[in-house]
Amino acid sequence: MHRSIIPSSHPRAKSLYIRELLVNGFRNGIVAPEGLIAHGRGETFDYLLGENTTETARTAIKAACSLLLLASHPVISVNGNLAALCPKEIVELSNLINADIEVNLFYWTRERELAIEKELKKRGAKTVRGIRSKDSARIPELQSERRTVDQDGIYKADSILVPLEDGDRTEALVKMHKKVIAIDLNPLSRTSKAAAVTIIDNAIRALPAMIVEAEQLKQKNDKVLKKIVDEFDNSKNLSESLEIIRCGVNARQR
Amino acid sequence: MHRSIIPSSHPRAKSLYIRELLVNGFRNGIVAPEGLIAHGRGETFDYLLGENTTETARTAIKAACSLLLLASHPVISVNGNLAALCPKEIVELSNLINADIEVNLFYWTRERELAIEKELKKRGAKTVRGIRSKDSARIPELQSERRTVDQDGIYKADSILVPLEDGDRTEALVKMHKKVIAIDLNPLSRTSKAAAVTIIDNAIRALPAMIVEAEQLKQKNDKVLKKIVDEFDNSKNLSESLEIIRCGVNARQR
């Protein structure tokens, strides 16, 4: 564990501690250097959102959990940043909603894929999909390393939770008629716009909130869950988050 | 040099190439892992600004260059990210405005300080200040590693250019009655608010623009330069940048 050198008097101490989780993940081979930059990109949106799970995000979380509970083959797609931020919660949520866990990396290396698998298994994951083999399948029309997916995982899934996703792949997955549930801090991103349900929140807060929500919704029948999904309007929800960000710019100015 | 794996079709290709400069800097021991995250934080503001040097930023650049040309002892404070993004321009600008170059790091290590010194000397810097010795001075009231400064550099300077600065140190330098010129992408940051002149722009664009501006202003007499400084209103300039960011949120929504 990397020793913290952040003065506790620092006004952004909480945000800097989360940075340290990422840097630790990087030192353990789980996070790509580019992943650290991507995290920072999200940090600004989080700062403008007030670094809290908004009511708007809670509405999306409810719809997301309902969709995942209704799915016949849900998958949680995991990249390095997510594994560094909340490995325990990934496993916990996957057990709750009966989802596969699949590693999928933009900056793929064999070492990183194995380091993430090891971390998730340490946290109790029984099976981790996406570790490349000759059986790997490919997402059509996608150029990046993320096109390689597990034949029995994402390739066959009907609903996929994609925290911290890139737009290219989200759009490709939607074209494959999959229901995509995104966790993204940028309501303007292509991922946010293309997903069926987008949770505008920091994954480090959204995943624990999803666990609480999924535990409650598991008690409900499919009709209730379907109603929640049908009543959810992703564009409207994104507009609300955007409005909160706009207000965040104003509030921080004062 | 790290081979680029970014597909040229990617809509954020330019921004991803800048990321690679940082990642290369990181691999060469110049950039701290936390610096990669900080860069990402700036990326979002740059995205909302339209990834261009705005007219508002150009006004600030003019005032910044005037202030630096009027100074009797200007210093350019360099951290890892700046050294990775534009080492050549740091040296070029320092020659133009007759400024010292001083290395100052939040996440200080001896190795990184020396790697940055080496990089700057490779780009033609004759003297690089701030390399720690028994003669190092300290900024009062500052807790972080950045408090250690060069006795004959920042400690004695009257004007300091601080690209990519943290708020604590900016405020401490202002308390020491130094004129601080900041380059920052967040118009809401404490650095932006505390500095005498804040350039809301990406340093990778601002430094070359400052070189062009300084070359022209060097021909002018002190009276002209003083008028430019006197007429510059930092709060007003920051409000304008904030308005551009607000419009950026709206424009990106469409």
C-alpha cells in the first residue's frame, strides 16, 4: 500500500484519496497509465456534480437494476479502473443479479488482464470471463482492442453493465441489439447517449448504491420491474444531470 | 517512444495523442502517476472550452507576457506535466522573457526532479533551479512538498509563471506578495482566483501562444506594457471563460 502524503487540510482530500486507489491499482498492474488520465477526466464532471449521488442518478440506478434483474444473461464488463475502485462490489453485485463478470480492456495487455482476474478472484469471483483464448469472439465494426469479447459472455449477453466505457464499443454493442447500462460521469458522451440506461455518477458510489437497490428490487415480480424500466426516460434523465452540472458551474462560481 | 494504438477514426484522437505525451513522460520518469489523473481533470474543462485557445485566453496571455516582461526577477515554475507537454517551449519562453526555470513538484522524488532537469537541459536550458540542496528555502504556511523552493529562484522572484499549479501554493505565493501568473483550465479553481493573471487554456497551446506574444511585446516600452497590465481584469476574464464553458455544455448537448 502506497503511503498517503495528502495533507488532511487539503480541500480536495476525498478526491485525492480516490486518486490514490487508482495509483495503487496502477502500481499493482491493474490500471493502465491512460486509465489514470481517464479517471481525471471523470473527476471534473464529478466536481461539477457536487461529488454526490444525485436523485437523478438514483432514478437511473433503479431502472438499471430492474433491467439487469429482468435479463436472462446479464454481464458486468470490467476494466482496470473499475477493478481498482470497487473490486469487492463488482463481485457482490454479480452474485446478487446473477451476472457474469467479464474483463474488457481498451489498452489490453496479457499481464493486466491476468492482474485484474487475480484481484477479482481474491474478492470471491468464481469465474472471470474475457481472459483471451482461441475461443474469443469479436464485436463487428470495432477497431480497438476492446472488440475482443468472450464468446459465452458479452457476445451472448442480452444486458451488459458497462461502467467507464468508451463510446465506440457502446455503440457497437447497441448495434448488436444488446441492452447497455452505462455508468459514466459525462452526460454528453456517446456512451451516455447510446445506452438504454445511463447512471451519471462516480462508479465508486454507484456500485454500492446498485447493490442496495438490487437487494430491494429482487423481492419484486417482473411486472413491477418492467414498469420501472418502461417509465424510465434516458434522454430526460441525462438532461437533468446536465442541468445539475450547469448549476454546479454557477454554484462553484459564488 | 511508445507506439500509438489510437485508431485515427477516433473522434477524440487529438486529445488522446496529448495523453500519450503524458504517458511517455510518465515512462521516462518525468510525470507522476497522480499527474496523469490531474491532466485528465483538465481535459474535461478543455473539452468544454472547445479545445481551442479562446479570445478570452488571448487577452490573458497578453497581460501575462506584459507582466513577465516588466518583472525584475521572473521565474517559470515547472512540474512534471509541463515538462512532458512542452519542454522546448519552456526553455524558449524563459530565454525570451529572461526568466529562471525552477522545478517544483507536489509529488516530489529525487529521481523525478533529476529526470525533469535532464529533459530541460536537453532542450537547451542552461540553468535549472529548484534541484534540492541544503540551500533550499521554504514557503511559510505550506504543508505539501511544494513548499521547498530555490532560495535564489522562486523565493526571491517578483513574478512567477505557474502553469498547472495547486491552489495551496498559489495562495501562499500571493501572501508572499509575488505576482502570480497561472495557466489553468479550471476558472473556478483557487489558483485561478488567487492569481494576478490567469490564462484559461491548455498549457500545450498557451506556451507557444505566449512565445509569439512575448516576441511582439518585447518591442514595446514599459509604459505600453503597464497599460496592458492595468487594463486587465482577472475576475472579468475568468467570468468570460466560465461563460464559454457554460456554452460548451449547451453546444455539446445539441
